[in-house]
Amino acid sequence: MKHTISLLVENEYGMLSRVSGLFSARGYQIDTLNVAPTLEEGVSRMTLTTHGNDHIIEQILRQTLKLVKVIQVTDMTANPHVEREMVMLTVSARRGEERQEVLSLVKIFRARVVDVSEDALILELTGNGEKVEAFINLLRTIGIQDMVRTGPVAMTRVAAVRALQQIEDEEEFSELTLNEKV
Amino acid sequence: MKMRGARILLEALRCEGVNHIFGYPGGAVLHIYDEMIKHAESLGIKHYLVRHEQAALFGAAGYTQATGKTGVALVTSGPGGTNAVTGVANAFMDSLPMVVFTGQVPTNLIGNDAFQEADLTGITRSCVKHNYLVKKVEDLAPTIKEAFYVASTGRPGPVLVDLPKDMTAQELEFSYPETIEMRSYKPQTQGNPKAVRRAVEAMLEAERPVLYIGGGAIHGGAHDEVRRLAERLNLPTTCTLMGLGAFPASHPLSLGMLGMHGGYWTNMAVNNCDLLISIGARFDDRVTGKLTEFAKGARFIHVDIDPSCISKNVPCDFPIIGDSKVVVQQMLDEVEQMVGHGANITPRQGWHDQIAAWREQHPFWFKEDGDIIKPQYVIHELHRLTGGKAVVSADVGQHQMWTAQLYGFDHPRNWLNSGGLGAMGYGFPAAIGAAVARPNDLVVAVVGDGGFQMSCNELATIKQYNIPVKILVINNGYLGMVRQWQEQFYEHRYSHSNIEVAPDFLKLAGAYDVPAMRATKASEVTAVLEKALNTPGPMLIEMQVAREENVFPIVPAGAALKDMILA
């Protein structure tokens, strides 16, 4: 099963390779990955997606948390959360019917046109993985010349954060669900 | 007072209480070696010059295995560092607290393919607990503080600190941080009280429990607590290769070592138990054999300081994360509380009788063969003549298994070897580290002729510092364990395992001016050993043993413990 995992890490030299090296050394797969700063200076957020059975995911969570400079590890998939990724596509769109078709898809998907040339458009779309996939598949028949995807970022829903805090307070074996170095 | 980075490094080591370093100089660390000789007296740090960087790491590893103190090694950039990598990986696999300093080319040359440049933090990333590249001298003292803290706490492990040459020349006022606070690293030592209670309930309920002790109990210094727990609850107790000595081998409850070369009775006890209580062990494949068959009917209690070890190989029923010493003491307290509330401790006599019957059925054995020296006999005699009190450092292979089976370790930190990585060439340099750390104890390196030839250059080291290591070479002219597998599992095709073309070990020792003795007949073993052990200073003892002796029992790779081959 696919999992989205969020890591809070010290933004230090070599951090990305520590995380990615752990995945390759232990035979886990990274499907997507992105890294960016957080509100706190010196702390970065890595969001990655991976897949595997429960045992593998559990090992991934524990092994990544074991890295000395990883502050927190969260399996976003375990709780209600919002996931978004961005895609940019260069799509062939010659004058006339073809361009109209592309623009109508842009409208339906609430995508945006960010660059225009005589025979092509660059489109930008933000959404969850399913929406992005659907958009790409529809455009494929028209002609995608180039594409870049960010891979998802994720946030736990506000209500879920509060519920989780309550569970943690009552948790019997909090050490087993522990995903933060306290 | 302002001082160079090189001096700051040494002052920081002094602040950490480091008395001994194992190392090898080179271009990138010359500033450090220069400060070392200039301030030798005030620093109080003794440096041991080895003859290959790997031996510096193994020496530091033996030092820490024999004492629990963090081992320190210092090597130069490039090849110095790459030669050290095996030692780093070894410390990682066996959770040894070590801080390894490597030289690095000047910061402005990093990435330029400079002379003797290697990306040492990159190369070692997957076999260190953590590593650092210190680019600014301002970061040096805090990094060293952090390095020692990380190496020695939680699940211990090696930390590598890479030191660019120009940084060690920059000047700064020396001050060493007193405390340390890391938001990303906070090892948990106390076990969850509810988890401990449930585990103890399971121990009281169990009819056929086995206590399974790993190297973590030695790292945690939990041997007293483990013994008290075993005695209080009448628990048959087995140790892993790395755990030997954490529970006295001569204790009536001791089952000896389990696993691939464990005793028949030990593996049968584990195979048939209904509760396996693991303290600081990691269910390694050499211990479990076929995982799905391992202690099939048992529930598992797993105490480990590393959460990623829990349920990694075997699903665990009662996980407890914490320090072995702390958690076992919590268990002892919990037992007394339950007994106070009327709980019963059963003697489980039937279970003990069953195990004793298994032991009687198939004890460790070897066949005597006229005047040919059987390697097992040598270990047996070594035990007898040293009263089981020597610090024994083994290399890797058959002799290591015979020593593990037969020496009988009653105390922790007297048994050193490369368990996880299984690095040949470990035994002799590790013994040097142990002898440096414990000058008043007899230190014996039990090595094979193969492993010794990977480290025999260190004869110069023991000669230079007059380090009284006794090197016991069990010489069978083969890579014995390889040959045994080829005999048993490859129809006797001894492909490239015959190493009978070897130096005359007496002449080799002689070339280094190290005294040496030899026995070629069983009848000579005792006298030679006795004389060698009683001669002060370094000594090499060669035992020319039966060439094709096998280690039994053996669990074939991937087979279940109960399917061990007995002879």
C-alpha cells in the first residue's frame, strides 16, 4: 500500500543523502520526495511517498526516526489528512480546435495557463494524486511534450490533530506509536 | 588562550576523559600529530601507533569491548579513512561506542579530487551512527561533545568526525561545552511501566520460559540485574555470541550459546519454549535460523533500546523500549510487588529436567585422535590454565565458535570478537586494545592462521610498546569455516580455502623480535601453553591442529534450529 511519510529534520549538510541512503541500503523504495524549509529556522520538512506492507512501513518509520538528526516522523496515511501535488505540463495547442479543447480542460480542472506560445501552452495544476493523474491522462491524447511533478506534500487535518493529541494522552503503550523524540 | 584547531581537538579529548588513542599519521592530520607531541605531558593521552589503519579501529573496538569506555581512533584522509571503513562497519554492527577522527583535505580542495581525498562522510554514511564534517573551527569543540554523547548513549555506535586540514590550523579560544541538548536525539531508557507489568505477568505464567541475552545487556551493564532476574524466576538463560559473559557460563541456569553453533540442549530449549524473554538481542539470522520456525510456539518479550529492532525479524508480543539495566531492574521490582500481592513463582522443575536431559543426550564433544592436536582441546586447556579468567579476543571462524562454545565466560567484557560483521583480522588488534585498557589482566588473542595473516603486521605494535598480548594461533592450514561449509554443503570441493602455504609463524614472530612457541602434538599442548602464559610480555603460540575438524552442532544456513547437524 502507498504511504505518505512526513519527516521533520535538522537542515544540515548531507541530510537528504542520509534519508535516501537509508532507503536504498535497506531496500525500501522512495516513489516521490520533496524537501523545503519550515517556519522554524534550521528545520526542514521532507515529504516522501513509499509503498510496502505494514511491516515494511513500520520499519521505515522506526529506521528513519533513528537517524540522529531526524526530529519527527509521521505516517500521514494513518490519519485523515490533505494531500496536494503540483504538476506543470507543456501541451501542444495549435490554434483552433486543439487549443480550445485544452483550455476547456484547464477550466474543468481549475488548472492555470502559465505560458503561451504559438503552438503550445504550459499548464499548472495543483491537486491530489488522483486529480493530477486524471488531468495528465486526458491531455495525453492531445499531446504532452514535457511534464514535471513535485510529488505530494501533506498536512494532517485540524480535527484529526486534536483527536490524536487526546489519544496520545490516554495511550497505554505510547512508545509503540511514538513518532517523535520527546 | 587562542589555540589551533588541532590542539582544540586534543583538549576536547582530554575533557572527555580520553587516555588512549589508536592511530596512524598522514598529511592531512599532521597538525594534530604535531600538537600531540608538543603537549604530550599536559594532555595525558597516550597514542598507540599501529601498522595499518584497520588495526587502529579494531584496537579501539577491543578497548571499548573490554571496558565500556568510548574507543578513539585517529587516521588520515583518503586511504587512511578508507582503510578504516571496515572498522567503522564492525563497530556499527556490534553497537560499539567509538569516535573516529579522520583527516580531510583543506576545505578549498574538497570536491576537487585532491591528493588523498575521499568523501569519508559519504562513504561511511551507511555504517555510522552519525558522522560530521567540521568546516569551521568554531564548530569543532561542540561537534566533539556531540560526537561522544551520540556514540555512547542510546544504542551505542561509531561516530566519525572528518577534519579538513585547514580547519585544524585555524585559531580560536578553547572552551568546551558542559551540557548538551539535541531536539532530534533523545534515547529512551525507562521502560513503559505497563509494558513491564504485562511482561512480568507473562513470565510468571510461563511454563517453559527461556531468557535470551544479547550484547545489549553488556553495553547496558545489566549483568547483575540479569542474573538476579534469572535466579528469582528460575529462568534457563542463554546468551548470544555477543552476550557471552553477561550471564555466568558456570551458573546452573546457564544454557550457553544458542544459534547456528549453539548447544543442542540450548537450541532445543529455545525451540520448545513457550516464552522467550529477549534482553538486548536482535534476533539475528545466525541466532534464529529459519525465522518462521524460530521458537514457534512461544510468545516474545523483547527489551531493546532501539525501537527499530523490535519486531524487525520476529513479531513481538511484549515490546519494551529502554535501557537493559533499567528495564530489568524495573522487572525485578515488579516481581517483588506481585509476589507481595500473592503471586506465585513456580520452580518449573519439569522444564529444567527436560533441558538437562537434552544436555546429557548431546553435550559438546570432540574425538581425541592420538597425538594429533584437536583445536577444542586447546581451548579446553586454555580455560583450565587461565581459570576462565582471561580476556579472550577471537578472530572469525571455527576457532571463534569453539572458543565461544568451550571457554565458558563468567564475566562480561572478557570476550571480544567481531560478531555482526564477522571481520577476519579482528582478534589480534582487538586484543591489543584490550591489553592497553586492562594492563593487569591476561589477554589472549585466539586466532586462526587465516585471520592472523590479515593482521600479523601488528606484531610490530606489540613489540614497540611491549604490550603483553598472548597470540594463540590455531593453525590448520585452511580457512577452516569455509572448508567446513565446502565439505558439508559443496561436496568436499575445497575451492581456494587451502592456505597451507604460509609463513613459519615462529620465524615470523622472530622477525619482529617477539618470542614464540609451538606445539605439534597433543601431549605438548599443556606444557607449551603453561609456559607461554606464564612468560611476561608478548608471546606467539602456534598450535598445529587437526586440519579437517568441524564445528558441531551446526544449523545449516536457512534451516530451523531443531534441524541442527550434530556430527
